[in-house]
Amino acid sequence: MQPFTYESHPTRVVFGDGTIRQVRDVCERSGMRRPLVLSTPQQLDQAEVVAGYLAGMGVGIFDGAVMHTPVDVTEKARAFAETRGADGLVAIGGGSTTGLAKAISIRTGLPQLIIPTTYAGSEMTPILGETKDGLKTTRSDSKIRPHAVIYDVGLTLELPKVLSATSGLNAIAHAAEALYARDGNPIIALMAQEGIAALSKALPEIEASPRDPAARWNALYGAWLCGTCLGSVGMALHHKLCHTIAGSLNLPHAETHAIVLPHSLAFNAPATPDAMLMLQKALKSTDAIEGLNLLTSKLDIPRSLMELGMREYDISDAADKAVLNPYWNPRSLSRDFAFELIRRAWAGEPARAIN
Ligand code: NAD
């Protein structure tokens, strides 16, 4: 029995298949009359579909969203929004496009409607990571949290298999760390278990059959729950480590999460027995770490940080950075343990206890 604090957040969430057709209505409910649509160049076709459903209400499309939310792109998009007289933002895409909407919104106060097409979960959080002159900074502010989210399963059917698997594991990472968060609570623990259960069932099914609508539904449902966990409680070692490694070596975000996750959880396992029990149940396994190893083994994803381009001599520097700025974690991390954890992820070994 532990005392807890629970805070709910007022984002309107519409979930289903074909829900994109409600975009005009959801915009109006959020007070928008002249929304600007945001996307990456790769998803311009989906942005045009959104603009179609806005039925003349939209003031244009800015399709310049890119990874890591560079400030110069944000400034360009903000100027475009201003020129067009936009009074709101509709972002369709993954965490990168959501990041652009958040970055414009925090500078202008414009309301945001996010239509996520990956499982990364950024749409449910008040967190924004931005880059300027190659440096990444992250901040959290309740004003960054999007006003409304439309989850449309149909938009995820074409999400490439690797991005499905890696962004799905990125989502599982949010929920797994929520299970032992310092400011955790029973509601978030329930959401975390349900999210992990839904995604861990769906991801191997998507691997076998990417257009399976039931699997896609489950995965997106799980992603919503896991994103809610990230947006509600604090994260620990796993997120800090991925932030440090991916940020300093410019490694891809979701892939880095997918590879590091079983190792960081294996390190924290001795200090988090209750969380491991919940995790193993959600994974339908007899052991949480074996369950994660088995899940990742079923997915066709990069297995090691080496495959992502990290060099062996980068391990030492990454270990130094991992222990440089102390942060809360259920188990304290020495430099030797950090080195060993990162080395195993670099080599692509199966996760096991680190003692
Ligand atoms: P992404 O947004 O970078 O997308 C990768 C590529 O896939 C893009 O070209 C995109 O257009 C394309 N794509 C996305 N959905 C598609 C679909 N359904 N069909 C076809 N192509 C599609 O990838 P991501 O993993 O969603 O996001 C990663 C970024 O999000 C990172 O920068 C990360 O830092 C950030 N992130 C932020 C938070 C937060 O709370 N602030 C949480 C998670 C991730």
C-alpha cells in the first residue's frame, strides 16, 4: 500500500477507424476556424486527405517537418502559419511532426490537434525536444500538451514494419518505466499494463501481417495508453540513456529505444520487483526480461547499437555521459554498470541481469 497523487489531463481523444472524417468537428470544438495542416514531405498525401476533410476550413499545408524538431524549421513554419492567418494546428504524422506542432504552439499559443500515425506517443505528453546548432534541449510544460488527438487505425495500415515495431517498443518503454516511476499511481499502472499487453500481442501479428486491422487497432490503442503514461509520470534510466546515446551520436530515436529497452529493464529489475511482476503478466511470460527478449526476437528490427552505426570506442564516452548528470532511478548506476549495459546493447546480446 503506497500513498499516491493522480492528476488527469484534459486532452480530447477520438479513437477508431475512419475517425479522420471527424477532423473538422474536432477542430471546431478546439476553437479553430483557420487551421494549418503539418506533415513531413513523406506524408504530404495524408496531409492532403486531412485538408480535404477540413472542407475549405484549412489555410494550407506545411510539409517541412523533420526529425529532431530543428528550431529553424519551426521558425519557417511559424512564419508560414502567420502569413496564412492560421488560428490552430493539425499535425498528421509521427513524433517528428507532433514535435513541430508543439514547438509552434508553445511560441504562439495556437491550439493543436494531433493525428498520430506511429506508436511513439508524443501526442499525449507535455514534453518537447528541440535542436539548435546540433544541440538537443528538452522541456516539459503543460502548455505544450496537445488539445485534441484523433487516432485513426486506417492511417497506420501503411506504417512500415520496422517503424511499427520500433515505435511500438518505444511506446512499451514509456509504460514499462511508468510501472516503477517515483511519482507513479495505480491508474497509470493499470494503463501501463493494458498498453504493454495490447502492443506486445499486436507487434508480432503486424510483423506477420502488416495490414491486419485488428492488430493495428490493438497497437494504436496500446500506443495511446503508453503515451498517456509518458505524459503523466516521470521516466528514469532507460529514457535518459536513450536520450544521451541517440542525442550525442545522432542515432535514430525509436531504434535506439527498441535495442536498449531489455537491457535497461534488466539492470533495474532487482530494485523493482513489483513492476517486474506487472510487466511479466502484461507480457504473458514467466519472467519480465525473458518476455522482452522473446518479444524483440520476434520482430525484424536492428539488434544492436553497432548496427545503427555506433562504434565500439563510443561506449566509454556514452557511459561517462550516462552518469554525468545524476537523475532519479530505482537503482543507482555506477560508471562500470553503465559501460556494461551499453556494451551489451552495442553488441546486441540478449538482456540478462547486470550485477
Ligand atoms: P517520425 O515522426 O520521425 O517518423 C519517421 C518517418 O516515418 C517520417 O518520414 C514519417 O513521415 C514517416 N511516417 C510516420 N507515420 C507513417 C505512416 N503511417 N505511414 C508511412 N510513413 C509514416 O518517427 P517517430 O518514431 O514517430 O518519432 C520520433 C521522434 O519523436 C523523435 O524525434 C522523438 O524524440 C520524438 N518523440 C517525442 C516524444 C515526446 O513526448 N516529446 C515521445 C516520443 C517520441
